[in-house]
Amino acid sequence: MTSPDLSASGPRAGVYPVLRLIAALLLMTVSGSAMYAAIVSLKPVGLEFGVSRGTASIPYMLFMIGFGAGGVVFGRVADRFGVMVPALIASFSLPAGFVAASNAATLWQFCAAMGLVAGFFGASATFAPIVSDISHWFVRRRGLAVGIVISGSYFAGAIWPPILQHFIDAGGWRETFFGFGIFTLCLMLPLSLFLYRKPPVVPEPAQSSGPVEPRRPLGFSTSGLQRLICAAGIGCCAAMAMPQVHIVPYATDLGYAPARAAEMLSLMLGFGIISRLTSGWISDRIGGLNTLLLGSFLQGCVLVAFLTGDSLLALYLLSAAFGLSQGGIVPSYAIIIRSYFPSREAGWRIGVAFLFTIIGMALGGWMAGALFDLTGSYTVSFLNAIAFNVFNMAIAGKLLMRAKAQVGDLAIAQRS
């Protein structure tokens, strides 16, 4: 096997980063169980505490808020101390969150356990920090490496819900949460310890778009470019949330069985894994900005197609197509940040970008439901998603034009 193009040195430079990549993927997949535990347990937790379905959704909402905000905090920790520190914190916090939730006497104790302990201190520390870390170990294949690691969230979605549901049906949600606390501790701790090496210190790579002036990447201030990336993250994920969050009720409203609707969601997530891996390979060849614009364009096309296809076969095909189109959008932000910002800032900047993609998912999911309540149809919800997607494409197009202009300026300067 040909050694990957790594920025490490030593006789085993080509082996350890690949093993680290596998460990990071497994760690992200295991930690993703908490997110789906909050979803699968929504109904039984609501029944036990005697609250409405909306109130029972609060633990998941708080988990996502903690998940996003914690990524920024632990991204900074990883930048300063290395990724093993936040990974070890997560290895104890996420299991502690499971165990604390299993012993919750009130819904608000359950919310604190899932949102603060499992979300902020747990799962968040194994998402943005790990994506940032793996980007330091690969150069030419950086996009593929990032795509592989970030696929862990989709692998988690494919693996854990049926397993969690099985144990909840067999023994109850409290016993399941306690058991998963022990299970995640036993897996996450050794995987975190494997991340003991700090990334090699190498010079900042030259970018294909031309030399980057540190204070004016793509002609923007660093804060200005970061804000545009965050705005793009809201746009793409507010659009993305419509099918991902609402495909099950949308399909059942059309008269299809819930089992068929669940299969559509599984198709979406399964083909999303393929998309994330493929888009990583693509971004290594055409860059993060081109990959973002390509993914956004394809996502928009499928959103438009959802307005015209409502047969069972069409919905299956559209679900698969949506997974293939959108899976690579979020990883492209990590590649863009690694291309236009100093590597020492990668952890917190990627964390901030991912926070805004999570905000976009939450906003888009809520807006789609609110628009359905107002109109009694998902048509306006899809149109709203398409509008957010156009917003994302406009930002991606602007950034790409700036990058091409930089290349042109460089060519003129070289001829002079």
C-alpha cells in the first residue's frame, strides 16, 4: 500500500496516521450514540415524566446546543493542548451523562445530563476537535481523511437507533442508558489514548488559489471570511434540514406507512456516507470551495425535484439522491478553513463553523414545521429550503470568484 502524503516524519509515518484515522472514526461513531439516544428515548421519557411531545423534545434540543457550543470551546483546547485532552474529557463525560440521565428524577435533571454533561462536555469534544486534528495529519489526501472521519456521525445514525430501540423495548430506557454509559466508557477511553501524539509541526502549505495574506484571506478580513463561512453553514443546513428532519412525516402525510418513511431516512443517511467519502476525494482534486458549490448546487436540484415527485419510488430515489448530494457540504467547510486560515487556529474555527451548521439544522427543522402548521402543506417548507440553498450558493460562488481572482492576480504579477 502506498503511504499517504502525511506531514509526519519517522519510519512509521505512513502507518500511525492511518491507524489514528481509524481510531478517530470509531471514536466519533461511538460518541454519536448519545445524539440518537436522545431521539429514540423521546417518547418513553415523555411518557414517564408525563410531558407533551414538544416538551419531551427539549433534551434533544439542549443536547444539540451543547454539542455545537462545546465544539468551539474544545476546539480551542485542542489547538493548545492537542486533541487527546478533549477526547479524554469526552470519554468520561459522555458515559457520565448516560449514567446521570438513567438516574434522573425529573425531566430537567434528564435535560442537564444530556445537554450539559453528554452534549457540551461529551459528544462535542469528539466532533470538531477530531475533524480539525485529522486535517493536520494528511496533506494531499486531507479531504478524503476529513470525509472519512466526519462520516462517523452518519455511521452512528445507521448503527445505534435500532440497537438502542431494541434494548429500550427489552429493558426500559433507564437500564439502556446505564448500560450504554458503561459501554461507551470501555470503548472511548482506549480510543482516546491512541491519540497521544500531537500533530507534526510543518510550514503552512501553499494553496492552489494563490498565496494567502494571513490578515486578508480571499481579500476579506479573517473575521469577515469566518462570518461568511458561518452564514453559508446556516444556509446549507437550514435547507438540508427540511428533508432530513421531515421526510418521515412528509411521507406518512402522503399516505405511506411509517416503516417505508423510515426506510427513506435510512437511505438518506446511508447514501450520505457515500457522499462524504466521495466528496472528500473530490475536494482533494478541486478544492473545498468548488466542492461546497458543487454540493450546494446538487442539493438545490434535489430539493426542487421533491416538489414534483410524490410516488413511493420517486421518494425512495429522491431520498437516496439527497443523501448523495448533501453529505459532502459540511466537510467542505473544514477544508476551506484549513486552506485559508493558520493551522494553529483550525480547532476553534472549525468548531465555530460547525456550530452554525447545527444552528442551521435546528432553524431549518423548526421553520419547516412552523410553515407546515401555517399552511397545512410542506410545499412552502420546500420553497423555504430552496431559498436558503440559493443563499448558500451565492456565498459559495462569491468566495470562489474571489479565489479565482487571486489566481489571476498572481499570474499577472508573475508575468510582470
